[in-house]
Amino acid sequence: QKEVEQDPGPLSVPEGAIVSLNCTYSNSAFQYFMWYRQYSRKGPELLMYTYSSGNKEDGRFTAQVDKSSKYISLFIRDSQPSDSATYLCAMRRKAAGNKLTFGGGTRVLVKP
Amino acid sequence: DGGITQSPKYLFRKEGQNVTLSCEQNLNHDAMYWYRQDPGQGLRLIYYSQIVNDFQKGDIAEGYSVSREKKESFPLTVTSAQKNPTAFYLCASSMASSSYEQYFGPGTRLTVT
């Protein structure tokens, strides 16, 4: 069983819809949570970072963490075709330096 | 213009040959990382280095080797011992090993036939 599970998709939504992405994890030692966006054949770029349970907003993006359920989510409001990409969740343990554990990624397609 | 460069973008090799992938950063970052990405498996850590002349194995180091002779450079060699070398390879760096943000390069697509 993988430490971090993520539905691979693809997730297809019409432009303007809310995109809802999530990851589940099995190791309660994960304390820090990140979402990366990766365009096709490019390197990932950090979108959101959070370390506490609850919500964190940044523009159209909201990251949500529920440590009791070992579940994290990313919501994209007012989705645009430019949001079409693969979204990767990543996590790290407090004492693991910067060693990240990634989910498999969810491919998102926003149709105009 | 700061960032991470990886070259080449596409690389083709015959089975049994060693190949070295280049990674250079001018961000003055201390830590550097190599990941492998396969479809549906996310990124898996191959090797990482927190300072010059020091590096540690990641989760899938078998069949790979690295060096860190300069702060800005962290080349990865894919040896003939790597059983499934065809993959997308990503290099990343961060300010320190405790920094949560890793900056990624554009990647190298290696195909071995």
C-alpha cells in the first residue's frame, strides 16, 4: 500500500467550475502538506503549503487539511483552461529534513 | 535569471550504456535532489544532497550514482545496473534541508532501448 494515495483521473470539468482534488495518507507522522502543479513535460511548481488542520486560501486556490482523517484537499474556484495540468500532493515528516513523499498526481482538464 | 537547468531535454541510449544527466542551479541553494517520475506513480526520490561532497540515498537509489563536487551542480548517472531506466528525471533544489519548498528543473526524458 502506498503511503500517499491520489486518484489519477483524468478529471474533466467545464470552464468556471470548481475543481476538487484530494489525497489520503496512512502515516500520521506527516506534518507538512503541499500541492504542486505540473504542466505536461515540465517540472512541478509549488502552489500551496500548509502544516495545520483547516483551510488556507490563496486567490482561487484553497488547501484543506484534516489530520484526524488523514485527508487533504485542494479546491480551484472559477477554473480556467490554463488550470489544465497534473496536480501532485506532497507531504513530509517533521524530522525528515526536506524528504518529500508524493502522491501519484491527478490529471485535470478544464474545457472552454 | 535564476533557476535550475537540466540538459538535455530528451536523451536516447542503448541498453547497457551508462548515461549522465546534468543538473545546474544558480539559486545558491544548499540542498539538491533527484527524482524519477513514471506514469501514475508520482515522484520518487533517487538521491539527495544537503551540502557539497555529501549525499544520501533516497527510496530508489539502486542502479544510480551521483556526485556533488560543486554547490551548483548535482549530476546523476544512470548505470547499466538500473533495470528500467526509461523515465522522466527531475532535479530539484531547496535553500536548506529544512526548507519546505523545492524548486524543480524542466526535467530530462530518458529513453533506453
